[in-house]
Amino acid sequence: MTDIAEQRTWALARLAVELGANVAPGQDVVVLALDVEHAGLAREIAEVAYESGAHYVSVLYWDQHVTAGNATPILRDDVWVLE
């Protein structure tokens, strides 16, 4: 790792995997990245999870622009929702 941002990303990934999720050998892990801009952190989490013995890591990305572009706004119970 060459710069402070990479070191912090790695440290955050370790924290999420080892303390937050307490990943154990043989477990499957799902990483939900709420924005495609978080891909770097999601990849780092996947790498640390594999290093911790995860069997399989799946990363899912939520792209609000794609989702909202394909959704239709509907008024339901006085609240606008996207379907």
C-alpha cells in the first residue's frame, strides 16, 4: 500500500470483516455496496474476507440512477414510491 487512503481502506475492510461480520472459515459473505463508487472498498472487503477463510464472496452494487430510471413513481398511502 502506498498512500494513506489505501491504508485506511484496508483498515476499514479488516474492521468490517474481522470485527463487524466476524467472518469465519468456510462462510459465504455478501457485500452490499450502496453506490458503484464504493467498488474499491467492496473489493478490499472481499479480499480480506477471502484471507479470513471465506468460502465465497458476492458483491452486489446498488445503482440508484439505473434503478430510478427504470421505476415508475406511484402514489401509495399518500407517499410516492418507485415501482
